[in-house]
Amino acid sequence: MTDAGHSGGCQCGAVRYHCEALGRATICHCRMCQKAFGGFFGPLVTARGLTWTRGGPDHFASSSKVRRGFCSKCGTQLTYDWGGEPEIAIGTLDDPEQAAPVLQVNPADMLSFFGRLHELPLRTASENTQAAAFMADIVSFQHPDHDTGQWPQEQAGENGRD
């Protein structure tokens, strides 16, 4: 799009966005974010000047005050709309490093093991021959981390596979 601002989108590439600036990045521990993201928390950042550059999200009202945007083709969680500035899922940014969380919210719902995750041992693919073999020839059908003229590419089928 442009050199200014930030871009991102869903996993399959059907929905892409651009925003002029990023605001405060948070990790939300509420149960609704856990379920919406299918994870231990919801990583969100305020998106100032958000525009949809390809497609747009469908929405689910997760409460009487919040609706969440997602890609109806691949299911990627994209937005959190509470009536103020929209928030986008940090992992959907083309460069998620630009939105390091600075605050955790709703700690009452934080999972008991969350604070100990950094203590877990790390296993690289090279330390596990089965995992290394699996990763060696994997081909990703995920949209690349940059804007494209069209997607999916011509050689990819409807689900990213031929």
C-alpha cells in the first residue's frame, strides 16, 4: 500500500487492512478473548485510521457491548470493536514486532499457568528428527506478510492446495 503505516490481514489473504498508526498494545486475559482467539489470551493493539484494503471481516457479537471481526473464509480473528477506536489482533500484522504489549488487562481470568510459560523447556525441530523431517518440506499456503496484487495465487486452489 504505502511505506507509511502498518498492514496486515488474515491467514488466507481474503481480508487485508492498513492503518495509519498503532496505539497501545495489550494482552487481554478475559474468558471471551481466550475463546475468541483459541488461546491463553487475546493480543490486541489499537489501530488508528483503519481501512480494509481487500475484503472485510464478518462480525460476531461476543457480548452486549463488543463485536469481534473475523475472516469468514479461514476464521482468523481480526478485530475487537467496543465502540471506540478499533483494535486489531497483533498476530495479524505483517510485522507483529511493531506492537509489543505494554499492558495486561482483565487479570482475574488469567490462567493459573500463564506466569510460568517462560519456564517451559524449548525444543527445536533439529532436536526432534520426526519434527525436523516434517518441517523440511512443508509448503505454506498462508498469505505472505506483505500486500499482494491478488490472492490466492493462480496456481493455488480454493483452499490453497491443488
